[in-house]
Amino acid sequence: MSTTTGTLTSPRGGRRAVDLVVRVLVYVSALIAIAPLVWILVSIVAEGLPAILSASWWTQDLAGTTDRRAGGGALHAIIGTLEIGLVTAVVAVPVAVMGAIFLIEYARGTRWARLVSFTVDILSGIPSIVAALFVYTLLITLLGLGRSAVAASLALVLLMLPTVLRSTEEMLKLVPDSLREAAYALGLPKWKTVVQVVIPTAFSGIATGVILGLARVMGETAPLLILVAYARNLYLSPTTSNMGTLPTMINSGRNVAETLPGYSRVWGAALTLILLVMGLNLLARGVARAGRLKDR
Amino acid sequence: MAKRIEVEDLDVYYGSFQAVAGVSLVVEPRTVTAFIGPSGCGKSTVLRTLNRMHEVIPGAYAKGRVSLDGVDLYGPGVDPVAVRRLVGMVFQRPNPFPSMSIYDNVAAGLKLNGTRNKQELDETVERSLRGANLWNEVKDRLNRAGTSLSGGQQQRLCIARAIAVRPDVILMDEPCSALDPISTLAIEDLIGELKEQYTVVIVTHNMQQASRVSDRTAFFNLEAQGLPGRLIEINDTETIFSNPSLKATEDYITGRFG
């Protein structure tokens, strides 16, 4: 009896001290991890807000303005980032989703699947500059084509492909085999089972992965620096050699003096890019939540 | 509609492992046949060979003959997809399609195989849900998700989905093992009605269930772990449960082993 009550009393001083030290350490570590992020966010919002609040920010490009002259906006860069992102997604998503379907639905457990999986793992580890130089070598050095927005998109495809393929694979794995069997038992051929039962069941998860993959490549800078020239004017054609994008807009203004209007545009571009990526993340959450509700 | 199943000298393998050896049996149309036996004796495997569902598992194959009204299901040129349209299946756990409504779950077999006629679909859905004793419970919420139903309702939804494609035979692999007693009773009543139109084969671990719902009972057993399962005895359910011809059957039924 006495030993039992002994363990129930509060811990001795030593143990309490250890508890306190560890607790403080954990809190401080969390603070250290969060502090730089908050700092970055606060300074970008503080410095960038005035720029993006002007009406011309969203409706005009920088044609006819200089870093010394106020006015103009980031329309060229916003459109450029969205367009390059869209072209990237149009190429990467079908390949990634169909690749994942191949790996999970058709080649699961085979040597082929392991080989492709291994390749995808390697691909997901390559730095963006290597992807950019690979496309540069292929399209520009070997094939003699010029730099273009499409070339930048192709480099981004190499970066987006493995993330979307992996996330789609995970989502397809989550679809229980019992659903596939149920479909087979109704006399559905395999491809219809995949298209009509497996994909719809995993759809919200696949869509979430696609959006997150897109958000990730939209902030990539190296391929844009190498494969497409920055332009201050709005260009719409994907084959144009000059196109403004938000990351390269930030880069182009990095040497502007603090007192000039061009300086606040750099912060504005950074804030716009963050808002864009955040918007995509929120969209992904919304899609994921919509999918969950349907399950109930 | 209902058809006669004949199994002759069936062996089933999973890769190099032989799961079932030398099974021969006949299932008459418009009857309920129960497969009983201890776990691992191959009764589910035999059930799955009746609509070639075992082929879904990589490396699985069958030898011997399974015929439906004399047509060999394993004959050259026979499409397993076509076989499964004739021989439907209900699984151990209710598995409605989560991305589909109640209506679409029942209509899935027809819709996904190309039927677009709205009237035909409506009629099939109602007929099938009535056939599965679920119509009155769900007729006002056909657009709700199939997964919003209770477990027992989901299983009846799966039965409705199976009969919607008008199969000749319905296979049931322990259809009540994940259900409470009241839902189980509903399914058992339903099986009694289904046999008026279909040939039903049911795998069950529940002896009372086998004696309640089936006309014929097949007892499977295996001599030891790692050896293939065999059909020990098949007879009228009444005979199997009151006067089995083999000691092993009697021991299993009376609960002395297994």
C-alpha cells in the first residue's frame, strides 16, 4: 500500500527540474524554427503591401516605366507565372497520373515497376538547375532552338512530374482492393474499373497532389533564369523568348536602390508570389476537404 | 435465369502453392448451397473460381472444369469479364463505391457497361433495391452517398448492385460476418427470396446460418496446414447436420474442432 501511494505523490525536485529544462528547450526550439518564417512574412507583407494595393499592379505591365519611375504593375509577371505553370501542368499531369496508374494498377510488384519507381526517386532528387541545364542542352545546344517560355515549362515538368506521380501513387494505393473486386464482379473490364471506380475514389487526393505540385514549381527560379529572358512587357505567346515571371521579376530588381519605386516592386512581386502559392495551397485543402465530406 | 454449376476435379494454385485439390460438385439452379469448413480450407478459393475472381490475385490459376449449364468457364476464348456478368458476387465486407450515390451504385454495372436509357436505369434500380429489401429504406435519398448507409444496409446495397446486372448465379463470401444479428437476419431472409430466381452459393463460418439458409451444404477441410483443402462431403443440408456420413463432418458441425 505504502509503495503505491509513494508513486502517486508528485515527483521529486530533480525530476521536476529536468522536466522544466526540457520544456523550455522544446519551446525555445519551436520559437527558433518559427521566428525566421514570421520575420520573412512580416517584412514581405510590410514592404510589399503598398505596391500590390495600387490598382495598376494587377492591370498593367512595366512597359514604359523604369526602376526610377513609379507606376506600372506586375501583370506581365503574374500572367507569365500562371501561363508557364499551366503549360507545365498540361504536360506533367497526364504523364504523372498515367504513370502512377501504370505502376499501381498494371505493373504493381513487377521488375518494371521497381525500375520506374527507382527512376522517379532519382528524378525527384535532381536540383532545379540541373533540370534547367538538361533542357538547355537538349533544346538549345543540340536541337538549335531558341530560349522560350515552353523550354522553361519543360524544365519545370521534370520537377513537377515526380512529385505528382508519387502523390498520385499514394492516393491510388489508398483505394481498397475490395472496390476493384466489386467492379470486376459486376463484369467491368479492368480499364473501366480504373477510370470509373479507382480514379473517382482517389480524385480529391490526386487533385490535391497536382495543385501542391504546381504550387511548388511556380516558385522555382533557376529554369526561368536560364531558359527564358525576363521581359518587362506582357508577352502571351508560350514560344516567345522573353516572358516576365514573378521569380525573375524579383531577381531583376535585386540591385535597385531602396529609395526608388523599383525597390518596392520587388517586394510586391515577392508578396504576390506568396499569395499565389498560398491561394493554391488553400485550394488544395478545399479540394481535399470536399473529397472527405463525400465519403461520409 | 438461374443456372446449374458443375465443378469437376478442380485444383487451384497460388503460384507453387496448391490451395485446393480435386473438388467436384454440382450446384442445382434455384437452390442455396453453403460452403462450410475451417479457415484456410479453400472454400472461398473454390467460390472465387466459380466466376474466375481468383485470377485477380497474381499467380493464381485453376485446373479442372467449371461449367455453367454445360458451358466451360475456362474454355479457350472465354472472357473472364463476360463470366462475371453471369456470375455476380457479394463480399465479406460491404464495399459500395464511395464516389457514387446509392442510385449510381446500383446502376453502376449497367451504366458503366454502356446503358444510357434513363427509364431502363430507373426501373433496374428500383427492381434491384426492392429485390434486396432496401427500397423502402432508401427511396427518398437515392442521391445520398452509398457509404452513408449503415453496415447492414450497405451490404444489401451491394446485393442490389450485384442483382442489377441480372446474373444467373450469385456468390456470397461470408456476407454477414461484418454485420450485427439484426442485419444478418435481414440478409438471410433475402437469401431465401433470391433463390427463387438465382442460383446462390454462400461461404459461411456460421453453422446455424448454413442450416437456416441453405438447401445443400458442402464441407471442406484440410489435413494439415500447407496441404491443399479438399471437399469432404456434400449433401442435403438436413442430412449433413442431422446424419453426416463422415466422422470429420460431424466433429466440425458439433463444434468438436475447427
